Amino acid sequence: MPVPFVSRVAGGQCLRTLRPSTRPHTHFPAPTSLTTGAFPAHTTATFMRRKASKRQYATDMTKKTLEKQKRKHQRSPAAQRSLRRVAVEAAERSSGSSWHPEQTQEGLKVVTAICVAEEYAMDSVVRILISQGYPVDPQSTGFLDNQVVHTRSSDDEDIFIFPSGTLVSWSMPEEAAVKLASETLLPAAVNPHIDQLEIEDMEYREEPGRETSSIKSEIITLGTEREAFAADPKESRTSTTLAQIAFSSGLARSAKLGVLEASLARYLDSTKPIPSMLSRGRKLPFNQQFILQKTGALLELRAQLNHYSELTDSLPDLFWDSRHELGLEGYYDQVGRALDVPVRIKSLNAKMDYAHEIVSVLRETLSQSHSAYLEWIIIVLIAVEVGFELKRQWKDWRAEDKAEKVVAVQQ
């Protein structure tokens, strides 16, 4: 018969019924001694093996967690089902539109932005592309080469190259895009950082039934209705290419911002021990060269963020002359909001303010050390002058004393 028992839950009482368990029980032998509580050797060995197995399992889980953290910046392939894709599918089902999982998975492609250098020499980029057989501006978009260069691969995959040292490819394999950006276009790269590539990607789908494009749940919907029903396919595809340029520009902006974030993270790691040294009252073992180097590196990062690039501009210069009905500035803003670019810029400036405070402390410490050094020099000079004065007075005193003795002898 079930035995009732009372358990306390959140300050109240709840009457529950204890039912007999149907799971098999493991019976351990009783201790051989009631006084010592010792167990047989085989039981102790079994317990130790289980304990070692649990410890090994915890170690393996810790290693797996660390590996996941190291791979947190890597993107999953387009064919893998992610949470954001599940959310999109649920939204489509709730809206009543026809939805098929197979069609959704196959319809999604990947647009990838790769930042490999501080900037690209666009004239050299055009020469390299022509020499490699890539068509330059196949849709006659009208943009200048110093704004963006559009080309296509042999598989008709769109590629956009920006002066910020970033290449954006649409539906192109990531390995091929990385090779093009870091090897083929390497002679045109200014201050390349091949060992620290920044890759940013988003998923997109093409919708022949839509005329405009948009972003929803971090997935780009590229409207291609004009291509399907236009009399001139080349002219209609140009509007789609312009939308791709707007999205690519926003994605390139995010990748460039990621490079600055990584550089600032390394900078903060190099200055991480300084606050701890100051809190413990220890003397900072840094010379003038180190402090000037850190000051210059911080100023360079801040200049790249706020002055020498278009990261903080609300709209890049290449969209100022575009037709308003195309809505290119809206596409650019949508990418920025989807990738939290304004929030990341604000956070980056806040971290730079903190780094500036550390540099200010270093400069003040250097100034105080230099002032103390000058004070000691002045003290030593005064001491030397006092010594010479005492020596002169001593010589005068000896001369007077000798003169007095001579006068006394003569008398």
C-alpha cells in the first residue's frame, strides 16, 4: 500500500504519495566491522572506479566546453538547422504561408565578408582581377573603383571588394573566398593581417515573388521579381546587384569593426596587469618607450574607428547619389541593426575610454618619475655647489690662519 508523506515546498506543505519503485536496487554488503565501518576490498575498488569515471567525465566536459568557446566566432554552415532558422520557420507557419522544411534548407545560401587588410589599393585590385580573367563591373552599376569593385566568379557568384580591405562573396564557398581575398588579392592589400582574418557571414534566400529586399531574423530576403518579369534581364538584375552592394557594405562594416574589436582586446590584454600593480602599490616597471608605444597604438585604434573609416558614418558616400526609390540606405541600416553595429561601436568607444585612462595613468607616472629625476639632479648640483663653497671657505680659513702664524713668529 502506498505510504503518504509530507514535504515542504516554498514554505507550504504538500501531501505526496510514496510509491514503491520498480527500478532494481543494488545491494551493497554490510560493513565487516561496525566500529570501523570498513567495506570489502572489491566494493571499495568499485566505488573508486566509479569516482574516477565521474572525474574523467567532468574533465572531458570541461575540455568540450573550452573547445566550444574557442570556436564561438566560427559560423555554422548554411545546411545546419539553427535556432534563428527555426524561429523563421515558425513565423512562416504562423503567417499561413506555404512552408516545407526541405525547401527552406535548400533555399538558404550564405553571404560571407572577409577582412584581410587595413585597406585595399583599388587600382591594383582592378588590375589583378583583369589579369586573372574576372569581369569588372559586369552589371555597369556606375560606382567608382575607389568605392566598390563588383565582379563574378566562373560559377556566376557575385563578389564585392571594398576599400576597407574587405571582400564580400555571395553563395561562394568560404575556402574559395578566403583564397581570393588573402592570396590572389594580397599584392593589393595595405598592411595585411592574414594571420588574423575576420569573417562575418549571414544567410540569405532569393524570393522571385518579391520586388524589395529585407532582413528578418538575421536572414536576408533578396527580392528578384524584377529579374523574373522584366523585359531587359540585365537592367532588372542591376537593381538586385545594387541591393547586394548595400547589404555587402553593411556586412563589410561589421567585419571591419570585428578587426578593431580583436585589436582592442589584444591591447587591453597587454595592459591588464597595470591596475593590479597600482592597487598593490607596486612600482610600474615600464619605461618611456613602452608608454609612448601604448599611447600611439591607442590613438591609432581610435583614429581607425572614428576618423579614417566610414564605420561611424550613418551612410557611406557611395549611396549618396543612388536613387531613393531603390532604398539602398535602408538595406544598409538593416544590416547594421541585425549585427548590432551601433551598440558595438558604442561599446568599443567605452573600452577605448577605459584604455585612455590607463594610458593617462602611465603618462602621469612617467611625468612624476621624470620630475623626481630632475629634482634629484638639482639636489645633487646644489650639494656639489655647497661642497665647493665649503672647500673654498676652508682654504680661506687655512690661508688666514697661516698668515696669522707668520705674523706671530715675526713679532
